Amino acid sequence: MLHGYKGINALKICVSSRPLNVFQDAFADCLSLRLELLTRADICAYVEDTLTGHPHFKTMKNIDPAACHTLITNVTDKASGVFLRVFLVVQELQKGLSNGLALRHLHKRLDQLPSDLDEYFLSMLESIEESDRATSSQIFQVVLGARDQVSLMTLSFW
């Protein structure tokens, strides 16, 4: 919205990487750009290029291109414009591909992954084996308490 300020028009912009409810409610009657729609094509290209780079996916794409396209579209849709989530989800799917999962199992794996990043990180933490949790906790504490970046070599001693 434009407001006159000492003879100068000003444009107020509120930018958020995700459509937070507080902003959607406050600016419901205003024009808006949805960043997730602007990044959609890039996310879709990343998902397609990365998955298609896997030999198992290439084979599946030759057999059932429609189902492969649906998987790519579903990953893109669930991302809501968040590249980090896309990266993590594609890594999970690549693990499934490397383990020889069928396309229907990849769809199922995608459906089981949390769509919220906080829930996704929580599920990652909960997936740590009980016997490894104490060591994981120590490593997290060292990394969080370090003044400088901790090298992988240092962490390998745990």
C-alpha cells in the first residue's frame, strides 16, 4: 500500500520465507506475492534432475513416466517453497532408490515424512537409536557450545 510521506510515496513490504498465519491475517485484504509460487519451478527442476540422476529412478521413469512425474510433483507441492525440506526429502528418496524401493514405496515414504520442518527435525532426532542417544547428545552439546566450527575429524573421536 502506498502512503504519502512529505510528498514522497512509500511502499511498505513485509517479506517472509513462509506464509505465516500472523501475516496472512494482518494483510488478508492486501495484494501479495507468494514466494513459494515463485520458487516452484526451480524446486521442481531440482527434484526432477536429482531423482532422474539415479539409475533406478531412470529405469522406473522409462516404465511408468506418469507415476514418476506424480512423485516429483508431490515432492514439489509438499515443499511449500522451502528448499531445505526439498533437499532433505530428496535425500530420503535417494536412500530408498539405492535400497531398490519400488515407486509405490517411494510415494508411501514421501507421505509418511512430516511436512513441517520442526516436525521433520524432531522425527530425525527420534530416529536415533536408543543406544546412540547419549553419544548424539554429547556431540550436539559440543557443536552448540563451540566458539568456532567443529571439524568432522574432532567429532570422529566420539
